[in-house]
Amino acid sequence: MSTSTQSAASIQRLQHKRQTLEDAYSPPANFLEIDVCNPETHGVNKDRYTDYEVRMRTNLPVFRLKESSVRRRYSEFEWLRGELERDSKIVVPKLPGKALRLQLPFRGGGDGRFDDEFIEERRRGLEDFINKVAGHPLAQNEKCLHMFLQEQTVDRGYVPGKVRTT
Amino acid sequence: FFGLVSQGAEIDIVLDGQESRKTAELKLEDGRKERLPLYYDGETVSGKVNILVKKSGTKLEHQGIKIEFVGQIDLYFDRGNRHEFVSMVRELARPGILTQGVCYGFEFVNVEKPYESYSGANVRLRYYLRVTVVKRLSDLVKEQDICVHTLAQYPDLNSSIKMEVGIEDCLHIEFEYNKSKYHLKDVIVGKIFFLLVRIKIRHMEVQIIRRELAGSGPAALNESETLAKFEIMDGAPVRGESIPIRLFLSGYDLTPSMRDVNKKFSVKYYLNLVLVDEEERRYFKQQEITLFRRAEKRRRPIANSYIEQAIFHHRTAQFGQQQQPTTRAQQQQSQATPPLTTPEDAAAAAISPGRHGDANNSAADSPELESGSTHVSPALPAARSAPGIKDVLGEDDDDNY
């Protein structure tokens, strides 16, 4: 149990470089915030759909824009998830539920999938999803993710691939 | 202990000098711990065998009595695979008849004990004495185990381990451990230096892992056990930060490293550095270290050791809260976890899926599975290493906060 046989010098703390004040007090290099907010329902009656604002702020060099804001709907999140499952090596987190039952007429009660509560729950699930995905080092350089976050429209005919750090 | 009650004779093995001899604890096959007399290589094993005929008046006819000193390796999974690497026999009595109690002395002079006793998950190395009273139908057998320790000299060359590892463009760290060979009561002194931090780290810990490789070829069994987990950092580091490591080995149940013992098994030890990010993704780097058993030094004068003891207790107080040695790995989800790669490694580093991932179809390309519980530490802001307590013996930690 004793360390008494060791000299003080042999178990002294290892020398380390002093951290520069700049490194200590600059904004951290891992700044990444994505909000999914401002749900809006467009259209009338049967052709209604809800989309959300996906707002991103970051200082990661892999992302071309340090600030971006786009509008995305649930099916586009599903598209992104599918692309990532196929192309990236990560286990892609789950999306909030599809709410198939709520889409049938006269079922589910209330406004179905345009119900405020449902939209809020979905919004939260989408926000968790996109934050998890965008922060994953092995998903960060996928073209589909960058297009999803930073292009105004999602082009499903794009060429899949990886993005190089700028 | 082998059966001896039948057929009316009791066999007892008494070792010389048992009162003054040191003992050591060894785990038996059923998990119980046993205290056994301790011997070293080259030491003579001697003693007496007492045989008592149970019912006075009865005769015990036998075909000879012998005693053996055996060193053997048992591979648990291979039933009946017992390999004796030391086997010596002494004849105690020629065929005859016992009518009363009898005592035989035995001596195995300077007997070789080349390996250390080891009791592991899939393999066991033991030394024992076995007395056999040979009879026509079934022999009477009595065994007495002993424990053997092998001692090693402090190595002449004991370089430090220093390496830069990471994930391209995301996380670069440099880790350093002060030595590559540690004795069982040693202290691991090291540091982790952050070169690039583009992920949100929540905490960092060091683990001691034992890996036992039993058998060879396709039937070989690999068993990993996490012997200790020790949190060294809580909070999110940035570039330029240096986190110290100080890990006392004497608190854990360790054996010396064993390399290819009799070509049957190996026991290796690894330090596992684990970083966990905000999404429960784990990043780890395993590094093999060599452990050896050092001869115990002679006791120092009392005055000095009192001072040294006081300092030691101060140190444990500093780390008392954080140090929670777990002796059993909690085998929960086996997730694919990422090795932090050196720049030379071409393979893509995989990252564990995190809590919401499907643990079954985990990320491809991750060669190592990490056993052990997913450690979730509360995300306390700011606090990093043990808050600026001065090293009693070492340099003052210059916390410039």
C-alpha cells in the first residue's frame, strides 16, 4: 500500500505547457447550435402540411455557412435520415413518430397532425434528432446533411458524397 | 480438498514453517478466496504427512504411498485439459498395511516454480502437493495448494508512453504516461493535453482493463475485465488544456503481466482512456502497460515511514471521492466504440452510437468493443480536474483562472 519507496521526483506531476490566454478565453471550437422552431402550417384542408424553421449557428470549419436558416418539413427529415443510414457509418438516431393514425379522417381527435400539442412534440423530437446528427463527427461531412441545413431547398436528385473541410 | 473420509483413513499435510510463512489470497474455482502459504521459485517445499486410520483396530491395506509436487495449468473450457509443467514425486511407503497413525516427512529441495499462481476467468495455474495412498479399488488422495509469486527486478529501461491520437478535424489529444512498466504498488502519473476540440466533451475517465487469453488457435478464449474506472475530468475542455492523471495501483486487485505462460495463456493489462461527449458517444484509446511484482524492500526507520504515510493519506483524500474502483465489469450494451487513431492510421475511426443508437447494428469499422457501463456523469459546468489542490510533493499547479 505504500508509495513510501518512491522518490518525490519520480511521482511528480508531468510538465505541461501553459495554456495561452487566447485559448482559454476564446469561444470554444465546438460551437454548434441548431434550433427547430416556428412551425407553420401551409395550404388548406386536405393539402395542408407543416414545416419548421431549422436555424443553425456554428463555428465548425466543416460547415460553409456559420449561420443559416431554412424551412424543412417532416418528410425532408425522413429523407435525410434515409440518406445518412445508407451513406454514413453511424447508427442514425430515430425520428419522432409518423403519426399515421392521426392522418386518418375522424381518428385521433382534435386537429390530428396539425394539433398544437402534436406539432410541439414533433418539433422537440426533430430538434433532438438534428442536433445529435450534426454533432456526430462521422456524419458531419455528408453532403446530404449540409444541403439539408444550409441550402434553401432540398434537391433529392443530388449526387451523394462527402464534404471536405474548408 | 479431495475426499478422504471413505475407507477409514485421514490424510493431513503439514508444511514446515507454516506459522512464520507469509500467505497470499487466491481465488478458487468456485469463486471463494483462500489464504495459502506463499513460496518463491527455488524454495524448498518440505513438511510432514500424517495418516490416521479412522477406526482403531481396522487394517488399511495399500499398494504404496507417495507424495507429488505438481505445477499445472487448467484450461476451464477444455474439459480435462490439464497440463503439468512441474511434476516431482517422492515415495513415502512401500506396499504394506497400516494399523495405526503414521507420519512421513517429505522434502522437495529447491524445487523450480517458474510461473506465478494465477486464477482467472478461463484458466488457472496452480501448485499443489498431492498425497496418494494407492489401493486396489480406489486410491485415497489428499491435495494441499500453495501460492507462488514470481518477483522481477525493476527494469533498466522504462520509457514513458507519449502519443498523439484523435479523429481527423474533430478531436486531437496527446496522452502521456510516465512509464510503460509499473510494479503492483506503483502510481501511474500522466497527463492528457488537448490539441483540438471540435466536439462537446462531457467527461473523461481512465480505466484499467485485464485481458486474459487462454488456449491457442481457433479454440482460444479472450476475456476482458474492467478492473477500475477513475474519472479524471468533468466538464468541457478547450484547446491548450492539460489534465493530470494520478492513479494508485495498490488499490486494485492486480497480478503481474503474464506473457505466453508455458505457451498456454497470457494476461495483459491496458490503460483505457475514455472521453464521453454530450450525446453519450464514447471515444477511447487503449494502451498496453506491463505490470510486474517487485520484491518488497526492507522496512525503513519508523520516523520516515510515518511522514510518508501521512502524505499518502493526504493524496487519497484528494482523490477519495472520485475513485470508485469497480472490480467487475458491468456487461451492459456492447456498443461499437471508436479507437482514437494516430495520424498514421488510415482506418476511419468509428464512434459509438450514443444512447439512442441501436446497439445491435452499430457503426461498422470499429474494431474494439468496450465493455463496461456507460458512465454518465452529471454535466457540471466549468469544474475540470480536482480543483487546484497543491501537490504536497510536486510543483504548484498554476491554475490561472
